[in-house]
Amino acid sequence: TPVMHDYAYGWQVHSMAAHRQIGHGGGIPGFATYIARFADDDATVIVLSNNEAANSQGVAAALAGTLFDQKVKLPEERKIVPIDAKVLDHYIGTYQLGPTKVTFTNEDGHLMFGAGPGKMEAQPLSDTQFVVKAIDGVFTFGALDANGKAQEVRLEQGSTSTAAKRVNP
């Protein structure tokens, strides 16, 4: 039973694949995990990855969708396109993504994404969209302000979409 919104003594209680799910994700350096228990359906999905940046919750959601006969979007090959490295300067900065601060930097013409000590390359799909293959996530930057800086970025991972606001000037 949730005691604070969707939080129940360490477990999140919410909907996944249109079914009530009790789940929890986690990870340590080198690993990412997610368990989704569907108590009403007598079913469980467990994802274990040896890549700490893996989207284990997204994989669990896709597996749950398959389990419950829902249409699931299959992974797709994304075409990386060349862009002018100066475009990246619009996006550098720190953004608040849920409880986590994420940082984008322009390193020798490559947009780098970091949510901690490590960094991953965000490769361009267009002038505003970038894919981070290690987490199977696509970042889409919003409109630029008067100073030429994006004030928002949206992360799409599987069926989840999360907006992040810039927290530094």
C-alpha cells in the first residue's frame, strides 16, 4: 500500500503496460536492474543488465507490454547526421531531470551527457535531437531563449518521456 503518492516502503506502485505494477530499479557500477511485479496478474518481469547506463525500466515496460499482448515499439536503428559543432553550444549546461542533475558539454565538437562522474556521447539525429545509445534515450532540446540557450530538454526512453529544465544560466 503506498504511503506517499506512489511510494510503498521502497517500492513504487504505479501503472505499467496498463496494469498495476509494484516495482523497483537499481544499479551499481557495471549493473542496472528492474523488477516489476504484477500481483493482480500473478506475473513478474525482471531485467538484469551488465551495463549501468542501460534503461532497465524501459526494457521491463516493453517486456510487460509483450506479456499483456500490447503493441510494443521495437528498437530501431537511428541515423546519426553531421551538424555544425557550434550548434552544441546552445545546449551546454546543467538541467534538472527528476531528482537528478544532468550536464551537457561540448567536447571537441561532440555533445557529451553526464549524470554523475561518467560521460556518454549524445549523437545528433538532427540539430535538436540527440541519441545516447548506451541508455537507449533520445534528448530533444526545446526553443532557444534570447541568449541562444535551450531552457528545456526532454528525454524519451522507451514509453517514458521526462522534461528537464535548465538550472544554470
